[in-house]
Amino acid sequence: MQALVTGATGLLGRHLVEALLDRGDSVRALVLPAENTRQLEELGVQVYRGDVCDRESLEAPTNGVDTLFHLAALQGQWVPMKEYAEVNVQGTDNVCRAVLASGIRRLVHVSSWTIYGINRGWALEESVKPAPGDDPYWITKAQGDLLVQRWIEEHALPAAIVRPGTIFGVHDRLNFARVAEKIRAGKAIVIGSGRNFLPLVFVTDVVQGLLLCADAQEAEGEAFNITNDEPLTQRSFLDSVAVDLGVRPPRIHVPYPLALTAAAVAEGAAGFTRNGSPVVTRHGVKLYGTANRHSIQKARQRLGYQPKVTVREGVRLSCRWYEQEYGPAWTVNDRSEAAVS
């Protein structure tokens, strides 16, 4: 397979590239002009500088490609909705056009579980219509998902859509490292009772789902939830991280409405002072403070997908990486002032 990966320098992209190379595929990567590509180049990846927002920069890297994995997305940034839409919607549209223009056999588009909305109360299946909340990332990922669906229906785009759970794992600085920092510093809190279910999935299981969608004919034109459906509560996740780091688990509970209000105030203060990202966001409070589960029955039956890494084992592996990267709790002065966001 000749594969092209957008977003190859991110957490999921890094693991996907390694998995593709391990099975003997040739890999190209489309990366932003300023991104550090040393690791990709050392692995033998053919690097193209460009941007999914620039349609012309997609022409060269897509020429001769068999499969395109579209991972590139704007997330975790405190920027206006317009910037999210440029990457997550217009950028996705550009990718779809490039796939058809280049005759690519399969596009695997990475969406998000958040397109369904939060706290829906049952294990959501792929047939549930998108109902994202008022978060720029959630809204634009839902728009991008619907856009790919329209390209499939109206232009026979040979695409499969993957809707992963909240990804964590080794090298996860955006999500797991922030949580670990707070727990290690004794600054973590439990939002609400802590009994709400979190839709976590280890990064290599998402890679498994991506490869299955690339290879299986049955995947074309379909969307799949790719996550771990074992019931995992916020409380048990935080406790597991604390145990593996050798520190006390968080014991302070903050009611969900109060946490949400505090986050709104923090966001307002950040906007007023123009002092970068807020110390806590409503996005983070909602992700960790609400109950969310998703069915993977469709992926099991049609793709043969089966989570291989339990969340508990994933936490263990992630904590081991975290301590190797940042040092054990007793040797490092934690500098984090940010809550989970």
C-alpha cells in the first residue's frame, strides 16, 4: 500500500505511521511548513510540506497514493470558530476533492465521538444523528463528518469514517500528560460523583480500526465507532492513574454545575485579559464530567474489530511513558496550573 497520512505528527498519526511501516507499507506524510519532521524522516517517511487548507498543496502528495488517512484537525486550541472551520470543514472538503481527482482507492476519515453530543444516556450507535454541543471542535468535526457523508452519497467518494473515543496513550501530551500532571501535583478534582462513564480508547486500538477500514471492502461508505466499550468511570480512571504514579488519588469532589460555572468564568477571564488559554474550560469539564458510551457492535461484526488493550493496561503503559518522559513523582517539581481542558 502507498499511504498518505495527514496529521502524521500528532499522537494518532505517529502510531499509525509506525504501524503502516511495520507491515511493509510505503508512507507519505503531509505536514505543515513549520512542523518538526525529523522523526518521520528518520523512519523513512516521504514528507510533503503543505496544508489541507491549501488545495493545491494536496496535488503532489496524493499523486499515486492508494489510501489516504485524513487525521489532520484543529483541536485543543483557544481560537475562534472560523479557524476551526477552515481546518476541520474546508480542509476536509479539500481532501475529499483530492481523493476523487487522484483516483485514490480509499479515504479513511477520522471524525470524533463528540459529534453525537454528550450525556445522551445510552451506548450510541452509528445511526444516531449528530447533535454536537456548543464547542467549536465538536461542531466543526460534526460538520466535517456530514460533509464526507454527502461526498459518499452524491459523488461515490470511496471513504470510510472512523469515530474514535477519547484517545490516550504513549506520547499523549495533549490529554493524558495533563491529567497525570494534575494528579501527581495533588491538584486533580473529581467532577460530580465520579461514577460517570468515560469513552476512553488506547491509541493502538484506534490504529487497528483505521487499518481495518483501509483494508476491508465492507468499510467503504460506512461509519464506525472505534473505541473500548468496557465500562470505565471517571473515578476508576483517576484512581488507576494515581496508583500507577504512586501518589494519592484525588478526593475533592466538585459538583458538575459548579465546575461548569467556574470554567465559564475562566474562559471569560482569558478572553478579557487576552492571556492565552483559560486554566480550565467547559470543554474539559463536559468531557470528564458527563457519562458517554458508544456501541462498537458494528465494527466487531463487519470489520472484526476487537479492542486489544484494556483501559487499565493502557493507563499502565501511559504512566510508564509519562514517568520516563517527565520523571517520577518524587524527582519532579510539577509546574502545571491547568485543570483538565
